[in-house]
Amino acid sequence: MSNYQHILVAVDFSKEFNSVLAKAVELQKLYNARLTLIHVVEYTGAMYTGEIPLPEDLDLDQRLAKQAETKLQEMIDEQKLANAGYQVEIGTPKREIVRVAEEQEADLIVLGSHGRHGLQLLLGSTANGVLHLAGCDVLAVRVES
């Protein structure tokens, strides 16, 4: 098994995320690794309200990113992750997670996987996308959805 030096944890703020973070922290302690939390705000232009597409609202994206930064800082404080860093990006989660992992030379990405089947699996989850795009190890922690 590799000796990981930098672990990137993809945070989705779901209630199941605590088990993902617990596994990442366990590995971080085991390897005395650096820990970075990342959250990706998906473009609001990709969201729809009913049948009416929202115009791309960069201002809304920025506000969501700011809220995410506050939540990540609170998470770091609550979990007493003294040396952890965090990053918030705007874009497609799987692509941004992989890009940041490469930029920061992370050697392990930890994220939650909901173990979906059928159509949801066919369409591809973030975990599945990261697994196929990443140049480093990926640990998908199974969470109950």
C-alpha cells in the first residue's frame, strides 16, 4: 500500500458525509498526510426551476461558493482538523476534483459513493467520473443514501 502524503477529500455536505470524513482522517493520521477538503459548486446555469431554465447567475455561484467556504471552515474547526486546508471551486465536480488533485499533487482522493445501480449508474456519478479521470488513487467510501 502506498504511503500517502496528501489526501484530497471531496465534500458534498450531505448528512452521510461524516463517515467519508472519518475514513479520510483515519488515513491522514495513519500516514501523517496533509489533508485538503474540496467542495465544488455546480454552475447554477445547469440547474432548472420547473420548465424555465435559470439564466447563468455568476453572482449566485459566487454566493454559494462563499457559503461553502464558511461551511468548510466550520467543519475543520468542529472536527479539530488543525492542519487541514480547504478549497472551493465552481464547475463540474468530477473535473474540478481531478484538476485540483493534480494541481496540488494529491496522491489520494477520498469521496462518498452512493452505490447506485441502473440508470443512475449509467449516467455516471461524481465518484465514478473521478475514478476514471484521476491520475492518483481514489477511495470511494460507500454511504447509505
